[in-house]
Amino acid sequence: MRICLAEDISRILLEVAEYSSQARIDELGNYLAKHNNAIRDGDNGDELRLVSSVILYMLPETVNPVRYMSLIFLLIKNEDISSWLDAEFVMPGLLLPPNRVITRATKLIDMIHNSLKIFDWKVSNKGENKSKVEKITSNGVDNALLSSWIITRARRIESQTGVIKLITDIFKLQEYIPRAANEWYLGVCVPVQTYITKFNLTVSLERFEARTPLENVQLLLSHTSSKTITADITQLIKAYLNYCKSWSSFWHWVVERASHDFSIIHELVIAPKELQSFDQVEFTKACLAAIYQSKNIDSKTLNLMNTVISSLNRDLFFHKAEPNTQATIPDSENSLDTFALESLDLLSIENCPLYELTIANYELLNCLVRAATILQHNITDITIRKLCEIKFAGEVAEQRYYITRLLYDQDLTRVSSSKLSGIIHDISWLINDSKIFSHVSFQDIAKDILEAALLAGQFEFVQSLFIPENLIPLQEMENIVLRVFNTFYDKASNGNKTRGHMKSAAATLYTMSQFPTHSAEYLRYQRLLDAAHALCFYSLTLKQGVPFKPIDLKLHADPLEIIQKTLSLNAGSYKRPEEFIRIAEDIIYGTNNETTILLNSTTVSTEIRVKAICIQEALINNDFDVAYEYCMEYLVGNNQEWKRSTHYQEIAWTTCFLIGKYCSADWDVCPINIAQKQMKILSVALKICPKESFDQVLKAWRQKELEMNDHKTPEYSNSSSFVQFPVSLHDVLSRRSQTEIDNASKSLSPLHNALGSDAHATSHHSASRIARALASSASAFSEANEDSLNLGAKKDQISNLLVNGIGWAIGASKH
């Protein structure tokens, strides 16, 4: 900076520099008083500023302000300084040629300018707008220059000494301090000095003033906490923010700090009104922004948020509301403006529509906070910001993800029924009332709730609380119940419905017992459950070393083979045919996927087959009387319905034939009463057997007749046990055709040869295979007896024959 100086002002500047540098204040005052007119010449007060600059720069910083402040005050304010004149004081004068005086003065001013420009001090008014200077110096009082000189003096003292307390001595002299300088002191120096004293830290005044207001707020409040925030605002930043007029920096800091420590906002809200000297509208906006920006959503924070919302002045929202304010925030079916969502990322409380004080924003924030309160127990990473995004921009999959997390991110097995009910009501509110998750179907979620509750064993809740609410259609409810039933059933290792997974399966079905009617599928699973439960009380192994499991009922090719296996592994169980008929019917009905089966015909057929199996097991266990009794009662009786069954005659004649040919290993000679029964039952077989088997049955009947004749010896005739056999061959043959009788008179071929043709075997119904297998078994059994006329065969031989014959036939697949 180059300033052209006249000789007279140059000499004054050099003399002032000498007196100032030596702190000769009295001599300086006397000199200034004598040259007062010269200093005040000029249109824009440039000489006065030059002199003030020299004093400012050359006066030592350690000089007590009391000595020079009155002189500076009078000098700059253009007041009478004659009191500083001393008539006896002789000024020696500067003995230098004019050119050197000007040169030295110019260099001095350049040096001062370069040194003080960092303090925003101007050594000259040259280049300034004249009207601006006149405005500043109106009425001859240059308060602006005085304030600038005092502020620059204070800055230089702190810069040169590093002791900010020395500045205080200047501002104690309040009678000399203009308002602007005093505001600077209170707004800048005092906060910095308080900060240094309070936290024992060093902060340069020069550096502090070079920073932005936001940076200074962050510095001054860097050690604050929720307990000290109100005091720190009063002591550290209130005056500073008022001075720099930058409360927006504070709100920025508040929002940023509250994002991880929301208690800061809470303390500001509950602070006494006298401490809340800031603008309430801006403060309310900051509260809204802080809630949206909060990153730590836990129970404590949410409680604080609710307190803050309830403490806000609602009148501000309603007062600001215009008739169309509700349209500020769109319905959930629409998308919020992209700018509005992006603006949520800003810490500034300006420019974001969601921070405006409208009724819609107030209600929206209430909903978001309540939603976060519901979700945060299971979804710890949820935030108000995220919920807002989900509401206005979330896709269906994302909304459903958060709702289902509320359900699945907890152990439902340990949740009480009342809490589960609360979860349902919360989800209903989130979807239907708050509209935050409006893209999700509550009915779909209700299905998930039902399934999850059943899988968690919450059967009482489902039966007493969920189902009565009619949240989903009955058919869909039943589908879920049956799906969960299958899950438990298939996992069960034991069929007992009072234990383990089977207990859960039974309880699952029972949840719908309150309805008067059920689908065929539901009834089928109920029957399947009953069958598995009934079988659990018997020893049963379908594969060697592998215990029976309920799922085997579903997977087995022929359920009746399971009945046969159970009877064979449990001694005496064949004496309970009615029980096993019921089990068999339950298995067949429970494993059939067709819902239109003819229950009557199936039941009859099943009953015949099961009783035939019981007869077989009775023979295997040498219990001829039970086998005979069952056969005569169940297969030979006058039950016409059975006789109309497609399986009846084929199973009946082969069973009769088997009993008629039976010979126990324990018999040396067939007892007469047994032989009589066998003759009778063989006569029945002759009546109902197919044509191709008639000759074989007749052969057995004649053989048994020969045995009966052997019994008619004297020793047997006198036996009290002898009973005349009432059946003759004529009685039997009278019911057969002449062709059959002619065939019977011929040489009888073995039954297994008559039935050995593959073509013939494949031409009959599966029930015919049953009959052929039984006949084959009986034929083999007959041949075995012919080779051993003394009837000494062992029981295991009989058992093997029976199992290979009737066992395969009766247990064969229905396919």
C-alpha cells in the first residue's frame, strides 16, 4: 500500500511514533494537543486514522490502559484535548531534512499497514466511499474508528502476549468503550476467556476469529454434556451467537450432536423458560430435525423423543398451518418429493419440508416415533429417518421385511399370549392406521402370525385369542393349521399324541375344534393322528433296527401291511380285531388324498381284510378255535353287505380253505372236534370258491373226510367227544354245477399248477391275487402234510407257510 504523505503530517507521525514507543503518554498527549488542528485537517479524516494507527502499533502492549484510554477517546471522538497541554514542556523537534522525513514516515506507515492488516485494521481511509465515511463519522463522532482501534488494540495485546486477560483492563474502562467494541468483547473475548479458564485450554483469539461460527460453536461446546448444556449456552455461546448473528450454526450443532446423544435436545426442551432465550420457531424446527437425524433409537431415546414432542408448543404448528397445509405431506400411496427425502440428510433446519411447522408434519412425526417404539425391540437398527423413507419410498418387499422382523426376531415360544396379542395389534396399527407400511397386506401378515404362533407352541393363544378375531378366512386358516400339523407330525419319533411333536400336532388340530364342521382333509389328518396314537402302544418295527415313526403311515405302500406287522409282533393282539379294524380304517382314510372315496365299500373291504389277518395270526399262534370262530362269525355269517364286497368271496374261501387244511405242530393226531370244524369250514369253501379252485378244495375236503372215517373206530365211537359230522359231500355238491362235479371226479391236479399261469394271474383284479396267494399257500401246506403223514411238522414251518401265502395276499398293495 503506497500513501503520499505531506511533510507536516510525516513529521507528526514520526514524533507520535517516538513518544508512543517509549510509552511517554503525557508528552504524547501534549504533542497531540498542540498539533490538534493539523491532525484533524482533511475531508475524510485520513490524518486522524494515520495518527491512530501509529499509536496503535507503537504503544507497548503492557502499558496500563488507564494511562492512554482517555487520550485515545478524546482524540478519536474529536473532543477537547487541551487538558493534555503543558506550557513548560519543550518539544525538541525532529532535525531531519524534509525528504528523509517523508521517506521514513512512508516506510513506517507501510510497516504498520502490513502488521495490522491481519487484525482488519486500515491505516488510511483512502479508497473508501466518501458517503460511507461520512456516515461513519456523522456528527463528528467517529465511534466506528474508536471501536476499531480498541478491538485491534485488544487483538494485538492477546497476539503479542498470549494473555487474553490483559484485554479485560481495557474494557473495564466502560466510559471509553463504544457499544460496538463492547459487543465484540462480550461476544468474542469473554466466551474465549471463559472457555480457556473453564477447561484450562489455550485458544488463540486470532485463530478463533478466523474460524466459521459453526466451527467456534463446535469448539466452545466440545466439552458440554446434557447436564451442562444450558449453562454452557449461557456462558459460552449465547453472546457469541448474538454478536455474529449465526444461531443457525448452533442449530446445526444441536442436530448433529442429538443424532448420537438425544438427551441434549431433551435438556433444552425442559430447561426453564428464562434460559430458552432463543427463537422458539427455530428451536422447534431443530427439535424436529434432531428426531429425524437421531441414529441411536433405543428405549431411552424414544422416551425422550416422546417427551420432546409432547413438550413442543403445538400452537406453533397450528398457527403456521394454512388451509391446504395438510397437502404438504402426501399420503402413503404417493411418493414424497425426492428433494424432501434427500434434504433429511442435511443437518440444516432450513430447506427441508418435513421440518416446517405444519399439522401434517406434527402428526407424521408422532406416527414415526410410535412406529419406532414398536419396532426397536426387535429391529435395533431402525431410525426415524429410515421409517420416513420406508413410508414414502419403500417397496413392498422392504416394508414386508421390517414387519416380519417384528414377528420373527424374537423367541415366540417364550412370549405370553397377551404379548402376542399386542404384537398383532401393533402390526395392525403399523399397516392400517399409521400407513407407514401401507403396501403390506395385513391379512398376509396375519397368516404368518398364525403359522409362527403354532410352530412356537402358542396353541392357547391361537385358539382363544387369534381365531376368534377372524383375521383371515376360515379355509386359509385351516390350510395353515394342517400345514403346521404336518410339520409336527413328520418330525415325530413316537406316535403318542401326549408327547413331543405328536403332542404339538394334536394341539395344532385341536385349535380348530370349536368349529362345527371341518373339511375332509382336516378329518383325514385327525384319523391319521388317531391311528398313529393307537399304534404307539404296540411293538412295531417295519425295518430291522428302525423303530416305527408316524411318518411311516404316509410313506408305506400298503397301510394294511402295517396292521399285519403289528399283529405279528405283538402276541395276543389278534384277539382285538375291532381295534385293529378301526386303526386300519383310520390309516386308509388318513393317507388317501382323494376326498371322494366311498367310505362304505372301503370300510367293509378293510374290515374283511383285517379280520382275515387276525385269523392268520391266530393260526400262526396255534389258536385254532379263535381262527375258526372269527372265520365263521365274520366271513361265513349272513352279512349280505360283506358278500356284496368285491374282496369278500376271494378272501373268504381262501381263509376257509386255510383253516380246513391247518394242522398244528403240537398235534400227533388231529382232534375230532377240530376235524369236525375243518370239515364244516371246507364245505363252506366248496360253496364259494371259484371254479378253477374247486377241485383242489374238494380234494382237501375228501382227505379230511378220510381222517374223519379213521376217527370212527371203536375207540373213537365210544368217545364222549365224538360228534356226528353233519356235512356230506352230497350236501355240498348239490349247490355246484354238473360240470364242476364231473371235474371233481377226475384226477385232481395241484392247486398251484392250476394257478401258475402268468397270463391268468395278470387278468384278474388285485383281489384275485389275494385268493391265488392264499390258495398257493394252502396247496403248499397240503403237500407238506402229505410228505409227513404223522403230522409232526414244527410250528415255525406252519408260520412260514402262512406268512408267505396269506400274509402277502392280505397285505398286498391296493395297486
